[in-house]
Amino acid sequence: MLVAGCSHFAGRRPLLGYSDKGVQHADTAIVACAEQLQYVCGITGVNQISTWEKFNGGKTPWVRVLPGRQVIRMTLSNSRQLNRQDVIIDNVQAGHVYRIDVGSSGTLLTATYTDLGKLDSYTIHMPRFPLEPKAITASF
């Protein structure tokens, strides 16, 4: 029961992929794992900042990042494979959302990103087994 309860608190807001807590949300971007049923994507770090969160077993679905070049460390898995990969986004822009999509090359899982452009907010759906997923929105 305790473990199930912790999963309800994880991911309620994007974790910070930088150390300066005084940065305004409007001056950041969001990097988020795509909602894909066959793959699990977890953002474990941004540059040298860890975003691994114990409440969700390290499967952090979204983070806030600063503009510029960002190295996103990830753990990717499905029912047969598990691997780690870095995704480099060279020109992160404030207010933009970058979606991470997971695929398979046959022998490895791969991650690519798509710039969804400048948005006012972004919504993800957090699993809450056995309950229905909960929509959670982050704004800029």
C-alpha cells in the first residue's frame, strides 16, 4: 500500500534539471517522455544534475531545463530490453516542449526528440494503478 501511495506523488510537476531554484518557469523548457504503451522512458539526469526520483523508481517522465545545449540522460525499457541513452538537444529554447519518443532498432531501444514548439502549458497523464491515469499540467 505504501509503495502504491508513493507512486501517486511522483511526477506531479517537472523536476528541475538545473540547480538554480530562482529561475522563472517562463525562462525554461520542458523535456517530457512520450506516452507510449509499449515502452517505458525515464529521465535520470540533465547534464550533471540527477533527476532520479525514488518515488517512481527512477522513471521521471518530465523535467524543466534551461535554454542552450542540454544532455538528457535516460533509461529506456520494454518487456524484453533495458538500456541507457543520452539525448543531446543543442538549442533548447525557453517556453518550448521537447517530447522524447522511444523506438527499437531491433537490438537496442532508441530515443529521439521532437520540438513541439512554444506552448503555454503541457499535460501528461500519470499512471495510478489500479486507478485511471491522472492528467497533470505544467505551465510556463
